[in-house]
Amino acid sequence: MGKDECKTMLDALNKVTACYRHLVIALGSTSDSQNLREELKKTRKKAQELAVANRTKLTALLKDKSISKDDRAEYERLWVLFTSSMELLEVDMKRSLEIGQDFPLKVPTRHLIQTGMTGSTTTVAARAMSVQNMKYEADANIDTVDLKELETEIAQVDQMMEEMEMKVQVAPWAVEAKQEAGAELKSTVSVGNSSVGVISICEEEPKETVEGETGLMKVFAGIIFTAVLLIAGILGYLVINL
């Protein structure tokens, strides 16, 4: 039961951090807006709440001396995934701070970049917050006020990661993966409509068809080669007689 709960909590964190990264990409582009800045704020705070919940749960389980060896190995694997997600979140928060400082909305100092991204990011933010419709309540100066909060939160995340390393010592290189690298790319069980699934299906064409096409190409090449030799012989004969 504990493992399923941990996996569910970690999946939620991964979803929110992925949405946050998607929103950060829109910063400084023509899709940038006050709503985007508020979406970023709410999404990263949601990610931090989930991070605290994951840390508390996994720390308690890994400190439990009564768990089995197999359960400990699974919790250590989840811990490594959790710390990786936290590292990505911290990187994106720092990137958000830098871009936010370079592209203030209230007093623009440079033109927004035309990156090709268009439209609203509301759908992504709503998915991260698990709501149908986003509610916007921030003041007009959110882009400047929020930067100070963001700086503080980055320091808090960094401190939390240091405390995690002190409380739970799990060597990432000692944790064994449960599947081979790239296994999800090779799987065709539930490819859905993803581009990866399309590639996987296209690569699984019958070998007999490929071999048949190769044989036809060889026959065609042989005919052409014979015709070239015949023409060369005729030309040689004509040149000698002349």
C-alpha cells in the first residue's frame, strides 16, 4: 500500500514539474503575459507542496528498519526519481527567475521574442493544478513582486535538497533500474497516438516484404548491367570494322 501511494504522489509531482517546464518555455516570448506569470507562480507552489509530501513520506519509509530488502530497494528507486525531479524543478525555477528579470512586463526593457509559440497556456496550467478553469487574481505588478518570492523559494528548495541528502543517503549509482534504458520507446503495447508509437509501428514491417523488394532490385540491376555490356560489345565491334 505504501509503494502505491508513493508512486501516485511521485507521478503527481512529475506531472506538475513537467507542466511548469512547459510554462517556463513561454517566458519572454510573444505568449508571455500577466496570466502566464500567475500560472507559473501557482504551478511551482503546487510542485513544492507535492515535493514536501513526497519527501516526508519517503523519508519515513526509508528510515524504517523493519521493511523488507525488496521494499527498501523499491523505495530507494523512487527516492532517486524524486531527487531527479527536484533537481529539474530547481533548474527551471532559476531559469524562470533569470528570464523574468530580463523581460519585465510592467516596464518592458526589450521586445518579446518571436519563438513560434502562440496561444494561451491556460490548459497546461489547469492540468498542473488539476482544475477545469484557472482563476486569475494577481495584481498588475506580479512580474516584479513575484521575482522576490521566487528568489526565496529557490533558496528553500536548495536547502530542502541539502537536508534530503543529510537525512537519507541513497547512492544513485547503486540503485538498479527495473527496465532497460529506452524500454518505453520499444514497447508497442499501448502506443496510442504518440509519435513514438507511430515510429515503433513503422519499424515493425514484415521482413519478408523487405527481402522480396531486395530480390527484385538485384534482378533489375542485373538486367541493366547485361544491357550495358551488350551495347558496349556492339559499339566495339562497329569501331573495329570501321
